[in-house]
Amino acid sequence: MGRVIDDLHREATEVIDSSQELVHASGHARQGELRTFQQLVRPQNFVPVHGEYRHMVHHAELAVSMGLSPKHVLICEDGDQIDVTDKGIRRAGKVPAGFHYIDGSSSDLDERPLEERRMLAEYGVLLISAGVDKASASIAQPVTVSARGWFEGASDAELIVNLKTAVRTALQEALAEGNVDADSLAKVVQRAAGRLLGQRYRRQPVILPAVIVL
């Protein structure tokens, strides 16, 4: 709606909306119009399908007030199944229903990638990497930290320094214990970073560790 109003202004059109005058008109039928519709159609069965739940309740009451038997009126929600027979209508169970997310034109999205995207959007992501020399059990490439989605510049500079220190210390302790497995060291990095960020800074970004064993 905002884009339409902008386009009208671009065409030098004077736009009068509800913020200036009482010009708003509902797109929903009023009770008198719904009564006229019931009189014209005279349905044998009735299921209101538009509006909030309370609106459908009032619409169903209107149908009953005009002579339709309550047995032939159902108020349903998304997923409700209805059997329609010569005798009338009845509930017949439910099917899964709700929002259905599609990733572009490719395939459906299940809840896991959706939850990951929500976390990335809300908390941001940290990429932490380091290189380890297996022979000497020491850090061969320095710990690097890249932040996406939450880094606020100078105010977070100290955080990054402390994060590197905490990760480096955790790696050194693990290496001193003889741990030179890349996957295991990546978990060490993730735990150390998560503990520091959560306890001291109250942040929970998505942490992606990468430890390369040389």
C-alpha cells in the first residue's frame, strides 16, 4: 500500500488517506449484507471461512438466527476435515496445516534450516579458525575470528581480542593433553568461545569453528 501511495505521488497525484480524513471503508461485508446473502443463497449447510475466529462465530450465529439448524453449521480452523453427504455435514478429522515455506523455486524447507536461519538473523555468526602442527602439538597458524551480523566496530574490538585469547588458551590446553584430532579440537574451540560469549557478554551467535591439522 505504501508503494502504491508513493507511485501516486510520483505522478503528481493528491492522495487523501485515513490519516487525514475519515475515508477508510472496510473490505468486509456488514451484517445486513451477510443477511441478504443468506436470503439469496439459502444454504442447506454453512461453514464461515473468512476472518478471525470470533468473526466466524458471529457469522455462524447469524446463519442460525435466519433459520439454519445448528447441526448444519460448522466453525472450522485450518486443517479441519469435513464430510459432505445428503444428510448434511460433519467433522471428519484433521490434516497437518499451517505455513508452508518454499526455498525459491527449488524445494520445501523443513523446520531445521528455518530455525538455523532465524538464529543467524537474530544472533549473527562467528567464524573461528586456527592451524595446528600435529608433530609438535602446537598452534602453527594464529587464531582468527570473523564476525557477521552483529559486530559493532570499536565497541566489540576488546571482545574479539578476549575471544582469541580464550580460544588459543583452550587449544593449547587440549594440545598439551595430546589431543590432535581436528574434529575434537573444533569442539574445544566452540565450547571455549560459547562459554566466554555467553557468560561475560551475554551473546549467543552461531559459532562455526575450523581447526586445520597440518
